[in-house]
Amino acid sequence: MKVIIEKGITYKVTGEKGSFTICEDNKGKVKMFQTCAVEVVEVTEMPKAKVYKKSTHESNANARYIAYEKKQLHDAKYSQGIYKNQ
């Protein structure tokens, strides 16, 4: 498989158009390079894309809020001081 390595990113060569080489990275983003400015290298397999963990801060905050509200409702059901039953 022919690839171009530019600034630490590996691009797979998908075609050529005039004096440009059309490449695609492992995420699917297409980019064009001048053929005379880059070196095409032969490799056996493409490196895999880095997967970053999504932030769970918002989901944890939502879960804590829901748990707090459920606790308040439970306390209201069985208490007589804070909330008044209608």
C-alpha cells in the first residue's frame, strides 16, 4: 500500500490528478499534496487512528442531579417536616 507521511500523519494514496496526489487519512479526511514535494512510501498496513475517551463530566453531573431529586422525592413522601403533602 502506498502512503505519504506528512508531519507525523500517515495518508493513504487514493489517486493522482495532474501534478497532485490525492490522499486519505485513517479518519476519512481527504487531502491533496503536490507530487514533487512529497515522498511516496510503500507499507504493509496503515496505523490505526487514536481513540480519545469522551468526557463524562456532564453525564456524571446529570446522574448526580437525578439521584438527588429522586432522594428528595423519596424524603418528601415519608417526611412530615420539610414538605407538606397536598
